[in-house]
Amino acid sequence: MRTSVLYFLGFLSFCSSEISAQRQQVIEFYRPPLDIPMEGKITYSYIVGKDGDNIKDGPLSIKASINNFQRYVQLQKMTINGNYNLTANYKNGDMNGALSLNSRTTYTHGSRSQVESFTLNGNFKDGIPNGNFVANYVTTVEAKMNVNYNNGKLVGSYMVDYSTALVDREAIKGTLTQNGELTGRWDFNYIDERFTYTFLKGVRLSSSGKDTSTPPALVEKARQLANGTITEEKLREQGIMVFEDSIDLGVHANRIILRDNVISFRDLRGCDFSTPNFKKFKYLEKVEYLTDEGFNVLISSIRKAIIENDYNVDNFDKLVQCNDHFERTIATDERGMKYVKTGAYYYYLTTAGEFKGTSIDRFYLTKEQAAALPGKIDEIKRETAIGLMDYLKIAYDYEFDRKFGIMKRFDSANPTIKDITQLYANLSTVRMDTLQTTTDKEFMILEAKNGVFYVKKSAADELDNYKTKLLNLSKDYFTKLYQQNITIDYNESIIGNIKNLESILQSLNYLVNKSSTSMAYNDYAYKYFCTDGVEDQELWKLELGKRIKKFTKITHIRLTRIDNDTVYCEFTRKGKEVYQTSLKIKDNKILVTSIDFEGAKLISGE
């Protein structure tokens, strides 16, 4: 009995597998992607996948039509009749085998008739184009095509001819090898231009157009390169450069196959036209080089530009106009070769010798010149290495005059203490210890927007010396002015606030000279104190009087620290008692509401 049950369950399982693998046919409403309301049916088969999804498998067909449909154009009736027939085949969700489209529509407008037709025949293998694709679209904007694919790669004969607008046209015709290389003659016809290329083994032998053609000698050199009888290095020695280009043949074919108003592959699915079909090829050009004299003039121009701080000597992407011969850009081509541009009047500095009516875009540096260029540049940068002043001009550019301009005339400018302390503060923001150095550690490297410059190591010492000079000038000034009343501990916190020190010392000095309740009533007190917005002036004067009542006589102040808006001091009263306290700073003046002598800490004396 148990054996019979097992056989029965196995039979059911086998039947279930067979049923799920069987094709199921579907017929659905379908509207082709045309510009008219054509309607019909799509018929296809599917199988159920492992995940329960319906997967197209087997033949697919679309049949649609439009009959005697009428619309009005320019107040005149137009009658439309047409049909749309498409067939394809699928295997496990991918298109396989032949695809065929035939669509024809007739537009009758009064006594005139116009026919629009689309035909496309192609083949797929596992969803990838494989085989011959032929298209012929007769519309206002026509297109025709005959191309061949091998697993998505274009091979064999190739022809596309289409318009993207009424005034535009692209027609390309040629042949590819079975490996996908361009070979033989290729014709390119555009609305305003025609030219022909010939290829051999992926090398363009010749190019001919309306006004240009490849010299026979260059054709022969290209043939030798294609056949492997000459190397690119040998060609360069003969003044011939090998370049690389490509033609995207896949884009041109897809513009016809994937045309939106013909077949909706997005709806049909199961096909992939994304295989790259960039067809690369090599081609030769006779190039001109700089002569040794031209190279020397180039170096001279670079030297002048570096001295004038107007040349990016590392990227070689810009050499601005200068008084020397080379008013050109220096660049690197796709093969890493250095070249320059120059005006027609200076062709005598190149192997061209003279201007012969045709402009030359590139004059290359010889292999030896290109090898020597970095060393020449390095030598110039060492010779013209900049000091502190030039460093500041380049690094701070338009901010230089505002921050450091007084340095150019410091000795004759009779600077005020405000000038001195402000300059010190600005120089304190200059960081040279973060600069990279040359490999031999002899120079620092400044990377600025207008170039890369070598900086003398002595510039860092210049900076320190200048700051020391300014700091000493400040100390001398404050000592002479306040030494009777105020002692200053020049630590980092105070030096870091040196540009505000003059205002703070003025306020503290007033406390020493006017250390009584009458100080608040002095007409000039506002210069040294602020009230933080207290509206009742009489009230805060009385409050201030209460706060300093304890200090009937302040004989000396020691400034010990400045921390943001807080000043830390030691006050000596009557020459005996020393109190430790702090005051708040607002707008570089002491805030009277922050004075709390009652809370001051006695640290020495009675």
C-alpha cells in the first residue's frame, strides 16, 4: 500500500513539472508605436519560470490595422488605411531566430495619396543580434540599412543611410573583417560634406575629401605599418606620428533599428543592442617638430613666464602671450607626446621652415627635447626660486595688498602700533611648514592657481625674523607707554591677541590712573569702557561705584592671560595687596558690568 502511494505521489510530481513547462498561448490587445491609432492583437507563448514568472518561449506575432480612419488636416479630410505585421521567435525569454516587420500605411488627402512603409528583417541568438539586418523605412524622414552581426559585433558589409531631420543626412558604407576591423573603402556622405577612407587591418591608409587627400608616400608608410614591416618608433624618427581614432558604427545602426515609432523593443523585451561597436583604427600624420633653435626660444619663453609668475610649469597647459616668439599652449596628446602651437610668422623655428598657406595645429618636441624639458624647467625654477615677499604675493593674490601691502614700504611708512600689530597678526596666519619640498629637500613647493613655484628655504626664516621684529617693536611701544602702570606677561595667549592689545591696555591703564568712584563719570570713559547695552546710564555708574568701592587706590596691574573675550589680571591696591580677577572684553573695550572687584581673590599682602 505504501509503495502504491509513493508511485502515485511521484506521478503527480512528474505531471506538475510537465504542466509548468508547457507553453501557454496568450492573445492580447496591442497598439503599435506608430503616430496613428492603429490597433490589433499580439499573440505569443510563454512558459512558467522557477519563480513563477511568465517567460516568452516560441513564436510571437503582431497583427494590427487601421481602416478608413479619418482626420482633418488644414480643414480637409484625410483618410488613413494601413496594416502592421511583425513576427519573432523566443527561447527562454530571449529572442532567437528571425525577426520580421512589414508595415504599410496610406494617407489619402483629397486627390493625393502618400505611402509610408517600414520593413525590417533580422536575426537573434540568445537575445543578441546575430546575422543580417536589413531595414527600409519610407517616410518623411527616410532610412535604410544593411548590416551584419556576429554575436552582437558588427562584421562584413555595412551600410546605413538615414536622416535625423529634413535638412540632415548621414550615409556610411564600407566593409569589416570577420574580426570586426575596418577594411577596404569606406564612404561617408553628410548633408554638406563627403569623404572617403581606405583601411587595411585596422589602419587607415588614406583619407580623401573635397580639398584634402593623403600623400602617396604617407599611404605607403601606413601600408607598411598595417603589414608590420615598420614600427611606430621608426615612423616617429621619420617625422610621422601614429594616432588613434574610432567610429561608433553601433550608434548609427541603432538609430535605425531602435527607432521609436517602428518597433517597441522595450515592450517586446528579450533583446540587447548594447554590445559596443566602437571601431578603433590607427592613422598616420606627417608632423613637424621644433628645431633646436625653436626649443631654445621655447625655454626662453618659459623662463620669462616663470619670472613673471604667470605659467603653470607642472601641467604645461598654458603659456600666456609674452614678448618672445612662443605665444602658444603646451599640451600633451593622447599618446603622451608633448607639442606646442605657434603663430605663422615663427614657422622658421620648426622643421616646416616657413608658412605655406596651411596652418599647422601641432609642432612636436623631439624625443630628446621632451626628455630635456623637465630638467630645463627644474633648472629655471631653482634659479628663480622666490623669497618671502613673492611667496606672499602669489599665495594671497588679490588679498596681498590688504594683508601685507605695508611690507613693501614699511621702513618709510612710519607705521602706527595698529599697523604693526595687525601685520604681525596677519603674518601669524601664514603657514610655510605645510609646504611640500623638492626631492633633494633644497626648496619648498608652492602650488598656486597661476602656477607651481619653488620657494627658497630662507623664506621661512624671513617670515620668523619679520614676526620677531614686529613683536619686538610692539613690546617696545607698550613698555614705553605703560611700564609705570602695567606689566605684561607675553605668553601665547597674549601674543595671539596682540592686534587687540592696545585697546585693552588703554582700559586697564585708565583703571590705574582713575581708580575711584569718580572714574565712571569721566567724559572720556566711553573710550575705554562699554556698558553692554545698559539703558540707564546713571544706574550703571552707581553700580560701578559700588563694585570698585573696595579699591580706593589701584597702583599697578599685571596682565597675565587673554582667553577669547576674557582678560585675566592681578591688581595691586595701595602698593600692598594683590588681587586676582578677570574682566570681559566687548568691542575691544572692557565691559563695565563684568567688573567684580568684590569677588576678586587676594593672593598676597594683608
